[in-house]
Amino acid sequence: MDEAQQKQKVERPEFRRWRTDRNITQAEAAERLAVSKIQVGRYELPFDDPRRQIPREEVMERAFEWSGGEITPDTWYPPRLRACSPEPVQ
């Protein structure tokens, strides 16, 4: 596998795709989520990057509300862990 193919396989939180598809900058996202631009960058790092951070619960709630429900709490975790998520309580 060449370097270009390896870069394509990098998995990141769904929030990054959602944000970039809407031409929203990290600075704009930071303002809406009430965090710093640096923090948004840390949330969006590849899943295998040890510097990546998972948002606090209140930030996940803001992202969920802002995205109209498209960014759910489980999308901040690697896909291999999502299958383990419990069903939402109703």
C-alpha cells in the first residue's frame, strides 16, 4: 500500500466530515461548541493519534443539537467500539 492509500484509510471522528462538508471552520465550530479552536482540532485527530481527545458530555450535547442530531455521541468513538454501545434509553 503506498502512502496516498494509507492517508485515505485514516479514520477520524464523523464530526470532521460533517463540519468540512458544510464549509465550517474549526474557529466557527469552536465558537458554537464553546471550546477553543485547538480543542476542536484535538477532537478531529485520527482515532489512532494519541493526542486525540474525546469531548466532554456537554460538548457532545451541543454538537448533537447544532447538527440536528447528525453528530451523536457514538460518532466520537472509533467504529470498532460503536458496536459495543448500549442501546439508547427511552
